[in-house]
Amino acid sequence: MAVAGKNGKVVVGASASKKVVGIKNWSLELSLDTLETTALGDDWKNYITGLKEWSASSEGDYEVPVDTEGQKALQDAFLNGTTVTVKLYVDGTNYYQGEAYINSLSIEDPVDDVVSISIEFTGTGALTFETAE
């Protein structure tokens, strides 16, 4: 069954989760190294799995950061070089979760449009998928 994107969201923080307000979209990339093990005389290539990694990005409208907003938590993590717990909700209850560094934080302030924010995350450690049961 297809899922409408309108119920997605980005949340930061493990226990005191903060929704990152103003977000209009997010994307997640998962990758797995494949290591070739083909030997002389083989007719087909053979592989084994190696390390996994993940990264994510998000874009939206910039919100003036105050103590209770997720955008402030992201900016603080970027400025301090610390990780944040990121939850990427596909809908109201199902989400991907992991620890990440903010490796890019871009704010654009055009004269003829709203101020926008773009965030890129690099995951450190495992990513999990949590489902509502």
C-alpha cells in the first residue's frame, strides 16, 4: 500500500524528542559495500557483503531557533561537532532511527522568498526501522 508523504517528519533527540519544524522533505540513502571474491577459473563474479552506511538530508523553511525547536538542536550539534539521534518518520508511526553527525547545514536568505534550511546527516553506527505494532 502506498504511503502519503504529508505525514512524514524529522525528529531529533532520544528521550526529549523535538520535531524539526518547517521541514518540507527528507531523503535517506542506505548503502552496503560488496567485496569481490572471484577466483581464477570462475565464470561468474562472486561477492560477500562488507560494511553498511547511511546518510540523510532534509530541506525546509528556516525557523528562528528557540530552546524548544529541533532546528536549534541541529545547529547546536553542528557547531559543537556532536551527534544527534535522528528519527525520519515515513508516516505517523513508522520511522528510521540512528545517531548522526550534521556534516552540512545550509541557510539561504533570498530577498524575494522565504529563508530556507538544508541539512545533511552522516550516520554513525546502526540505523534501525521502527514499526507501529
